[in-house]
Amino acid sequence: MNIRYHVDLSCAERTELELLLSGGSQAVRKLKRAQILLAADAGLSDDDIATSVGVGHSTVYRTRRRFVEGNLAAALSEEPRAGAERKLTDKEEALLVATACSSPPAGRARWTLELLADEMIRLTSHESLSRETVRRRLAENDLKPWRRSMWCIPKVDAEYVARMEDVLDLYAAPPDPRQPVVCFDESPVQLIGEVRPPIPAKPGRIERYDYEYRRNGTANLFVVIDVNRPWRKVKATAHRAATDFAECMRELVDVHYPKANRIRVVLDNLSTHTAGALYQAFPADQARRLLRRLEFHHTPKHASWLNMVEIEIGVLVRQCLDRRIDSYARLVRETVAWEKRRNAERAQINWMFTTQKARAKLGRAYPKIPAEAVQKQRVKTSVSRYLIGAFV
């Protein structure tokens, strides 16, 4: 038997191949190459290997060659292939992208791969075009025209800018224990129970749970974070009415910041986030007492991203709530445990967006002031400076 490429596996390589074949999900081609190498190491001929493994003689030859000329990883891996010539030219691909980003034909809600293929045949000289060709070109440009995402599109006007810069100035202000800055928001939670017990994870198999579930109602989480120190508070409630919001504000004043002169609260524009909510929950004298120590700063409409607590809620969802929690009592236990651990770790948000960056990045969206008004203001400023200098 004249064999040009002799396979001589080391103990480590032989063990690796045996482990590869013994368990786990692998590509069939990779498993066959592992069988070829083990059979070749045992001294079998190419004919015997090809028959037992179920491959051609050329596959056995190439696997031997890649191992001898390279290493074990090279023998197990797939060699790069030249592939067919691209069917669409650069200009045609640009046309496809532009078409996918345009409005769909009349009577259709969105573009599909078949519609785009037909449209490209109509617009170009191609007699046929497969949906797979269209899919690959769109994937290279990160386009999925059949998908849409709902989003809040803000209107950046003077009111938007004023509220945005007010919040950003609060974040940039030096810490003052007598006037702490806190961010407040709420998040609804569905209480979901299991219909059948999940199957725990074990080596080689992930945890499995049944797709069917049981709805056990809803709950709400009020979340507060301090902008200038590593502290947060998560409070679970059965509802999120105005009285629940008012009770959270009372706890801010009387429990969490009893020595503060004024608590500056950043919050969104929900209908319950108003001073009137405190009058709905408490007698007038107590509501007035609380409001004297509270200062509300509302984010712009459709700009909840300016509320720093949104980041904290995202962390809470990923670390604690991304599972099925079946009861209100368990929700309270889990959120309290998460809050204690997070506070103990002294985790804090490092806010980087400032008023200067907002003016640089959103400068084009800022309201445009007429040139005449700008010139008039400059003249007034110059006259004022002259008068002040003259009197001094």
C-alpha cells in the first residue's frame, strides 16, 4: 500500500477527536473528517476508510494532506471555496437597496423578497433573479424591508430644547447633599406562572421550560436612583395610580432624604406625575409641606432617554426580571434582593451626555433664530456693556 500522506496522531489529538465524536452537536462534514483521521491513524487503507465512513477517495486524500501539511484544526475545517460570480453588479445592488428603502407597490403593505426580485427583473436586463440572491444582497447591507419598528419620533422645538438642557444642567451640577438630584420612573410587570414545572439544566443540556404559561395579573415597579451617589430604591405596588406616585414622593421627603432642603426630581410627563397627585392623596397642609421640598423637572415629550433611571430599569430587567415571576410576593422578594446587591456593589451610572454635546450633535434641530433678532440682541448687549462701563 503506497500512501503519500501518513497520519500519526498524538495522544492529545486522538483524545480530542474521540471527544468530538462522543457528544455534542457538530457539522456532519467535521465528524466525517474526524472519523477519517482516526481510521488513518489506525492504519486502514483509503479504500477501507472511504467505504466505512461513506465518503469519496478524494475526501480521504484531502483530509490526510491537510493534516500532514497543516495541523489538526486545518484538517477538520472547511477549505475556502471560490464561489459563483455575483449576479448583481455594484450599480444593480445600489438600485436594489434604493428600491427596498422606497414605498412598496400599490396594494402591498411592505416589500417581500419575491416582490423585489420581480421589480429588479423589470428595472434591469436580468431575465430571472432568485429570492436568495436578493436576500443575500440585502443582508450584506443590513436591510430587512419586511420588518418595521415602532418608535417615538420627537419634535425638537423650543420647549423640547428648554427641558432637555434643564435636565442636562441638573446632571452636570456639583453634588449638593442639601439639594439631591434623583431620577424617578415606573415600569409595569406581568406576573407569569408556569403550567408545567421546568426541566432543570444539566451538563450538555440547557434548561427547558414549556411554551404555555398562566397569567396571574400585573404589578408595577417604582424605581428611584440618586444621580450623584450609588443608591437606588425599587418599590413594588399593585397599582400605579396618582396616590401611589404621591406615596413615593412622601417617602422621598420623609424617609430617604429627611435632611434635604429641596429634592430635585427628574421624571417624565405621565399624567400622574404632577403636584396635584399629592393633593389627591394627602390633606392640603401635608401636600403643601411635601411640595415645598420637591422640585419637579420633566423631560421633554418623547425623550424619556434623558431620564437616567431608564438605564437602571434596563439593568433591572436584564438581571432580575427576565424570567417568569408568578406572584406579587415573589416579585417583592426578588426586587428587594436585587436592590440590596446592586447597592452593595455601589453601582452607579456614568452619564456622559452634556449640554455642550447636545448643542453640537443636535445643533441642526435647534430652533432657528432670525438673523435680524440676533443682530438686535448683539446691539443691545453692546449698549448695555458700554453703559455699565461708563457708570463704573
